[in-house]
Amino acid sequence: MLPLFSSYFLKGIPVKNRVIMPPMVIYGNNTEDGLITRKNLEHYRERAEGGAGIIVQEATAVNKHGRLAKNQIGIWSDDHIEGLSHIPEIIKSYGAVSLVQLHHAGLLSPETVTDEPLGPSANPQYPNARSLNIDEIQAILEDFIRAAVRAQQAGYDGVQIHGAHGYLLSQFASAYYNHREDEYGGPVENRMKLSVEIIEGIRKACGNSFLITFRMGANSPALEDGKEIAHLLEKQSIDLLDVSHGGSLVTLPRPPKEFPYNWICYSGTEIKKTVKLPVGVVNEVRTPRRANYLIENNLADFVSIGRPLLADPHWASKAQHHEEMIVSCLNCKPRCKWYTDSTLCPAYIIRMRKNAT
């Protein structure tokens, strides 16, 4: 058996393999009320049936005014719980671990969502945005905690806190965005204070058996900052650290020439060297061979397979059984077709044609 398909235990919860379906927003499935649709359910059903060990539901808004778009799945209200409950039910029926990513866009909330985006500091790149005051920070802290409680009530095994990609918690973590002079700014311990308070609050509200994972930005703004952040999260007993990018392209790590993956994946492997908690890596790991190499050589504990799982929901089961019929992602430019209309994805069209024959 390939190491990629060896089992793992997260806080006593069995994970059948090392394949993570990472959170990927599919706007074409969603409505403006944040409620779950039939398209959402079928999307996750296909990928759960396809064999991934962990499935992380796409960025799910903890605050209506902190959405990334008007048609983003929500968890800011108790009204969302019933609809959300069907997703972990489906995921767990196929033997996968179910997580939901808790998200606040911060400065990146568009005008269609709010007239006044909020972040750690005012930023000339976002002329309508302003800095959060302490009371507003505390309100957002409570938004995350209440969202985690709703996730637990809906039946998820745990949550993933979104602290990457230049969104709110990533903005706080990075000195590139965060210029505060109070207890939420300055050294990395202060910049991570809100994330740490969220973790502590969720742990208190949801108990020790509820999984808390964290998606962090490795370059926040540099890889050395990312390593410090990883150590702080390790002290909080995070159950899984999912390493991605920090949203800024100012300071990018440079992998050695012999490293066969890109800088985002490299950053995850470097952070794994510095911590003892399980680490997942991501980005352009498209083939089973490349994914297995990372696990086999102890460069990662888990591998997030993103667009390839959009292109072929059964990527994991086909890889496990050495099938040659994986439908490949064609890396559409300028942006993946799935974000707006999955039926325009070339791989989707290929799959539908194969299914029809």
C-alpha cells in the first residue's frame, strides 16, 4: 500500500488516508442567504464518495459583513445549522473526517458586502477600509467561537480556522498588514493574539474532543515569521496545521533547485521540520506520485489535493487502486472555471462525456 493511503489518528479520530480535500469556494453553488443548497450537498457527496480522508468545507463566513462575496456559505446564524448538518452527515457516511473552515475576509470584503471593510490597520490599498477597535475585535472573537459551536451542533468533527491567504486573521498575523501599536500589534505573539484567543475560546466552548485545525500563511510576511507562528500554534495544541501562503507576494521563500515542488509546498515542508504536530502541505501536488513522495519521505503528514479533486472527485480512490483513468485538472487561466460555473470546467466536460459512453 502506498504511504499516501496509510491511516492516521487525529486525537483518537481515525483518518483513513493522508488525502485532504482543502476548502475551495464554489460560488456557483451558493445563494446570498448563506444557506446550504442541493448543489452544495452533491458537490461534497461526490468527493466524499471519491475517497478523501479529510474533507474541509469551503470558507464559511462567521460574520455577514466579513464575507468574501455575497454568495458565500454562512455560519453566522443559528438558522444555518440545519442546512449545514447535512454536509458532515454525508461526509462521515463515506468514512471521511468532516471539518468546516471558519472565515472572515477582513480588508478583502468587497463593496457588494460592506461599505467599510475592517482590518487590523487602515491600508491605502483599500481606501474605504478602517482599523478595528478593541470592542470590534472582541465581537469578531465571539463570532468565531459561536460559529464553532454551531459547527459542533451541526455534527462536524471539527473546524479549520482560516489564518491564511491575506484574510482577516492572516492580516493580523502579518506585519505587512498589521501596524497596530496595542496588544494586537507589534511582535508575532501580539499579532497572533486574536487567533490564539479564538482557539482558546473554541476549546473552552466545544471541549477537547472537538478538532481544531488551523490554515496558516507560511510567508507572514516571511517564512521565519511563519515558523514562529507555527510554534505558537503548537503551544495551543492545534490538532492539524495546514500550511499555505500568507496573501502577500513581497517576501517569497526560495526552494533549493533540487526541491521538486513550488515555494508554497516547500514552506509547508520547512515548517514541518520545526514542529511536532501533524502538518499538511498544499499547492500544485497534482499527481498521486507527487503526493505519495511527500508522505513517503516524511516531508508532510497530509497532502491537500485541491483542483485535482474538482477535476476528478474520485482522484483518491483511483490513486489508491492504481487506476489510470484520473481526469486531470488543466489549470485553466486566468482562473479556475469551478469558482463560478463548474459545468464550464474542461475536466468536468470530459468526465460527463466518459460517463455518457
